[in-house]
Amino acid sequence: MPFDGIFIKNIAHELNTLLAGGRIGKIHQLDRDAIVLQVRANGENYRLLLSSNPAAARIHLTEKQYDNPETPPVFCMLLRKHLSGGIVRGFKTIGFERIVFMEVETTDELGDRGIKKLVIEIMGRHSNIVLLNPNDKIIDAIKHVDMEVNRVRELLPARTYILPPQQDKLDPTKPETWDVLKAEAPACGRKVESFLLDKLKGFSPVLCREICFRAEVDDGVSASSLKEHELDRLIKALKEMMEGLENRGPSPCLIMDQSLGKPVDFHCIPLTQYPINQSFDFISTAAEAFYNLKNSREFNSQRANDLKKLVEKQLDKLEKRLAINLETYENNKDYEGLRLMGELITANIYALSKGMEKAMLVNYYSEAGETMEIPLDKDRNPQENAQWYFKRYTKARSAFLYAQKEIEAIKSEIAYLESVLFAIDNAEGAEQYAEIRLELVEQGYLKSAVTRGGRKPQPVQALPLRILSRDGFEILVGRNNKQNDKLTFKTARHEDIWLHIKNFSGSHVVIRTGGQEVPDSTLVEAAEYAAYYSQARHAAKVEVDYTYIRNVKKTPGGKPGMVIYVNYYTVVVTPRPPEVS
């Protein structure tokens, strides 16, 4: 929980420094949980984000531009009525509680000045935003809490605002706290991290682990197992952490998992337990960076999942259609035999009669002249049996040719959708997902979204990956079908070299030759990238085709990214990712 009591106390101090004396301008409610207040203070414009989202409750300044709903919610209208034009008098906290009081001086309908409070409670699923009048009566809350939810503490209009019950914990800045820790640790069987979490106000698990790390104490062992010198180091680390925060002020940081490229944590205290801390000048900046990365990653992940579900659903349908057509193809591929039977019956009609169940006739189409047994319907005369075989021939031939055409078209569509699936799995960033979505809209797999103004959204076009080869040649890699098409047929010139993985979906790769001869080392390097950005990424060795751009043509009527090429060569390489700086 990044927004612990220590963090809340320090961000409130930062907001007080930046916004105190500022005037509140526009007020927007982004969704059911979040509010943005525009504040003009010290000649600067600020946007203050307040969120009561259970998974991301927070308060910090933001530079992000958010879309606002067409119709403002009731709570937003209420805030505009009571706080618009008000002067921010300050931000306060009570001890290390996760509650921030934003005091605003306003003028009521009678022209009297008074202090109203906007209370931001950051308490997980109990988070809330509450507006109080000068007498601490609740004007309204973004989430109503009645007796059925909480019998002790109702958050409803006209009720007196009551603070949540305080936890029976110790102030980490007081010397007597350190004595209590030293006295009670030997009798506690809980892990050191849990022991500290139970005892210290405002501390989250990450701060408890940080103290253990700085004290070189295993946070997973029981507190009772700590030796006296380890306990002394633990208390010393706590004391130095709190004194450093008091004397030097906060040092905001953001922790990233470099291997996964996702944010791990952030705080106003350097988290030395992690190998790399990204530092910031302001606590708000660190908080916003964390949530922007987290939300962007989660949003992109949701986008990817939605697109993958759509494509996989279409692939399932195509696989079923393919199976049906393959069965039809197999069942009717011997249609010529039906025609032969009809012709043999016609040729021998004088020797046949109604009531026969089979006929042994000479196959005069065969060089060997062998006899052929032909089943007959005894209730039909010879002419009717011949007509029956011709009808079956016509029907089987039509079914065979239709299935043959369908199989070819379905396999082509499956190959296309597999290339889209590959692009989704390898997309990086919202722009690439937007391009893939637009491609699916253009191909009829998705309905086009419409904005509030009735206009279709125009996503920002993502650029292909650009790599400089070790020999100094520019290598371009398309990351989806639309990029592949643009790269191959618009960006590349006739003298450039085009590469693609053989028999798999993958990126189009282009070497910009500039009219120069390309060395084999650059060809191999580009082929390695073409193999890496393909479905065969994890293979040991793969084949990559290459040819000049002038030998690559768009498949007639084909979908994006589908091409045919001639006069090509093939090189065998091991897939390798580029070293992009």
C-alpha cells in the first residue's frame, strides 16, 4: 500500500506548500470515484486528483488531461456549488492516519465567509471523499455509507462527521516507542515484518521490510528469535529513517521491474531494498508516474485481451468451417466415379432391366478393360438409375469445387488472423493497439467506435521499429499488418531489400540500401530480426526469405500484410532481438 500514513503526511505537506492560498477554478468528476480540482496558486495552474477507487485511492497533483463525462454527476455539481472560487487554506492530517483534510474558505449565499472541508479518506475499499460544512456536518459524500454498511460511522448528508476508530499503535517518532519495541519483541512469535506492522502507526508492509533491510535483519523470521544486537540495529534503522525524513525531507522514488517493464512500488522515502530507485523532485510526480504506468499497462493488457478474444473467437469459427469443408471435400472428391457409372449404365441400357440390384459392366474407359460392379436401385428402371448417378455427380462436383474454394479462402483468412494475433502479442503501447483495432474495423471484424461529436476516432499512427545495423544500414521492422503494408509499399524504395520469415506469420523487415551494396553481415542481422519478430521466435534455427522490394507484390484482394514475392533467396538464422538503445 504506497499511500500509507507516512506517505499521506508528507504529500499533505507538499500540497500545502504548493496550493495554500490558491483559488479553486473548474471542478470535474471523472467517474464514480475520482475528482479533479483546478487550482490557481502562486502564478501556476495545478490539477489536483482525488480518487476513492478501492484499488487506487489517492491524492496527488496531476498533469494528465482526462476526458470528462458529458453530464456532470450530482456530487460534482455539489462541489461546484460549494467550492468553486474558494481559497485553499491548507491541507491537514491527524497523526499518521490515512485521511487528508483540505480546508477551503468560501462565501455562502448570504455573503458570509466560512471554512468548508473536503475530506479524502484513503482506506482501501472504505475510501471516500466527503464534503463538510463549517460545523463538520456532512454536506455529501461521493459514496454513501448507511447503518447497513457501518453501524458506527454513517457517511450521509446532515450527519456529523466522525473520524474512523484510531488504531492502537505507536508513534514511530517517539523515543518511548523504541523502548516498547525492544521490550515486546522477545515475546512476539510473529514475523519481524508483521511485528513492526502491528506496532507502528503509518507504516505499510513495504516500509517494515525497508527497516529490516536497512538493519540487515531477515523480515521473515520471528521477532522473538532476534538477538539483542539485531534488535538494536532494527530500532536504530527506524530512528534514522524517521529522523532523516524530518531533517532532510522526503526523497520520492519509483521502483520498476526492469525485466517485466512494470512499476513495482513508490514512496516518499528511498526504498533501498530494491536495486534501482528512480528519483523525483515531488511526491506527486512519483505517484502520478506510478499510476500512469500501472494504469497504462493494465489498460493495454485489457485492450490486448479484448482484441485477442475477438480474434480467437473468429479463429474458432474458421476452424469449424474448415473442418466441415474438409469433410465435404473428402466425401466428394471421387465425383468423377459417379459420372462414369452413369455413362456405363447409359452405354449398356439395352442389357439392363428394372428390378436389378447391381450390374457387372465393362469399363471401356480403362485400358485393361476390367469389369466394374455398379449398385442399382431395383425400383428404378435403367434410365432412372443413370439419371440418379448423373444428378449425384453434379451435386458432388459442385460441393467439391465449392469446398475446394472455401478451404483456400478459409486457410488464407486463418493465416491473416494468426498474423493479427501475433501483432497483438507483440504490441507495445496504446498506439499499436489502436492501429490493430482500426485494422480489424476496416476488415469488418469490429464495429467502428464513434466519439461524442459523432466523429470516428483517429488513432495516432505508430512508427515501425528503426534499428541501425552494425554496418551502418537502417533496418525497419513493421509491428502489425498496417505497418507492414505501409513499410513495404510506401516507405521502402525499389532498391531496398525485403525480408520475411518462411511459412510463419511475422513482421516485414526492410533494409534501406541507399543504392549501396549490402554486406552479408547486415543481411544476416536483418534476417535474425525478421526471425525474432515472428511466430518462430523461440525456434533454434529458421529460414528467412529475402528479395528486392520490386519483387514483392500485394496479394490481389488480399488483407493487410498479405503479399506474394518472387526471385528470392533464403538464409538460415537463429532469432535474435535487436539491441535498441
